[in-house]
Amino acid sequence: MTTTLITGANKGLGKETARRLIAAGHTVYLGARDEARGRAAARELGGRFVRIDVTDQASVDAAARQIEADGGLDVLVNNAGIEGRLPDNGIVGAADTTADTLREVFETNVFGVVRVTHAFLPLLQRSTAPVVVNVSSGLASLALLSDPGSHTHFYPGVAYPASKTVVNAVTIQLAKAFPAMRVNAVEPGFTSTDLNGRTGTQTVEEGAEIIVRMAQVAPDGPTGTFTSGHGRLPW
């Protein structure tokens, strides 16, 4: 039985990924900061709830202890993330971006990924088929972001693309450091979720496809890649 933890799993892409992996036979821990929402999602899907706030070390350590006591972990999906939108659903542009703007987004999107992955590395290393999936974004591709012909070129924000580009770098370095693991970054596409104020153009079912696929990658499958549902993406 494959045991999987998904952060930010009480809604959106995380919840849909949990639903699909449970249907595929995984034992899934739905990680969430909000206990009531997390438990409700776990009950609905037939998964297990674990409280985890990726920005809080004590919370992450407690989640790791709980999952270790229950038997261990095979797959980690680092899904929790924020875009840092303004109250009016606008995006902070380059001229208004400050160090504090980046710090807020990086705390969840970068430090959260590193914090959770580090805490669960000992459990993953005991698995016979360990997998890490880092949910990235097409905006993380510097090649595409700088290409006027790319659909990502229009995006005016700094913090979110920068955070996901760092996630991609972390993915590469983890994959090199742990060759027995499959560590990959995925681009789910512009999906309609709370993260982007429901402005996305595709459904969570469509967006979760690549996350689910890479969460089930075989031990001899790809590692250190950046992939969308349409194939490999340039870094």
C-alpha cells in the first residue's frame, strides 16, 4: 500500500489530487492548516487528516511524527501555495514589489516546500519507492516568462514566478542528491482555484492530472524534471 501526504489538500488541486490517488489505492493524508476543513475533506474522500501548516516548524514536525507512528510515507506532494493577490484580486506588479512582498510568498511557496521535504526525508528514505512532487507553475520557466510569444509573458507579478523558479531549482538539487527518489516539479496549468481568485481557465480535474501522474511515477521513471500535461517544459 502506497502512503501519500498532500499539503494544502482540503480544497482545489490538493483535494482533487487526493480524490484521484485514493481511487488509485493510495492511503492519503490530507494535510491542511484548518482542522475542521481538513477533517471534512478527509471524511468526504475516505482519506486521513493531518494538521500541517507549512509555515510553522512545530506543526510540520508534529505531522511527521504522526505519519511516522502510523507506518511511514512513500509519496510527498508539496501542493500548498499562495500567489499573494491583493484584496481586489489584483496582482502586485514589479514597481510595487518589496522585499516584504517576496518574503510573504516565499514563506509558503519556498520555505514551506523545503521545511516539509526536510522533515519527511527520513521517512521517504525508508520507502522502497519514494516520490516527491513539487507543484510549480508555468510562470517558473524563465525561458517562457521572457518569451513574448509565450502565454506567461503577460504576467506582471514578481513574487509568485520567482518563488516557483526557486522551487524548480530545489527540485533539481534534491533529485541529484537523492538518486533513489523520484523528485519532479509539475505545472498543473492555469486552473480555477482560490489561489488565483478563480480566474483560471481550466478545471481542477484537468489541473490535477499531471500531479496524479507524477505521484505514481515508477522507481525507474523520470526524476529532476519540470513537466506539464503536455510534456517537458524548459527551465
